[in-house]
Amino acid sequence: MASITDVVTVGQNQVTATNNLQKTFAQTVPVSTSGTLTADTLVQTGFVRVTGISVVVAGAAGGLYDVASVAAKGSTNQSYVVPATLGFTAVNMVFMNGLVYSPGSGQTAVIYYTRV
């Protein structure tokens, strides 16, 4: 027969496990958006997970860059090509240094992301 201490310990362990599951799940759900972007923009500094991109105006293809400033973006650190087609694209990418969006000519997009 289990003591009351054992029962309480099991309950505490279940709460901890449930909290850890919720935290892991929350990191995959977008909690922030960039708003509508039409120019080179530093969306977020530091570690960030992009969960989706919504192209509002197609224009030419744009890009996402793993850098901490707009000035640091370049062809060697482009991580994702933002398509030149309207609509939402699910993305699951982690950017270590920060996230810069650079639209193609005439492109407008919204970036959905969460801090990791």
C-alpha cells in the first residue's frame, strides 16, 4: 500500500510532465506575427521559430535570413525563399541569430513566429 507521500509525489510528477508537454507544444504554435511587411525588416532578434508565411501580394520571390540585423543579410545567410504565390505556407524553421524578411519586388507578406 502506497503512503500519502508517494501519492503526492506521483501527482507532482504528473503536473511537471503535463507542464513540459504544454511548453513544448506552445513553441510550435505561432504567438506573434510580423504584421504586413513590404520592405526589408528585422522581425525578431535571437532564437526564433518561423511557423508560417502568408503572402498577401505575390510580386517576386522574397527571402528569410538568419541574421541579427538588416545590414547583415546576404546571399550566404538566406535560409528560406518566400514564394511568389499568394497564400499561406506552413514553415517549421528555427533561426538562431535573428529573423530578417526581405520581400521580392512588389511582394507583401506576414510572418508567423514564436520565440523558442
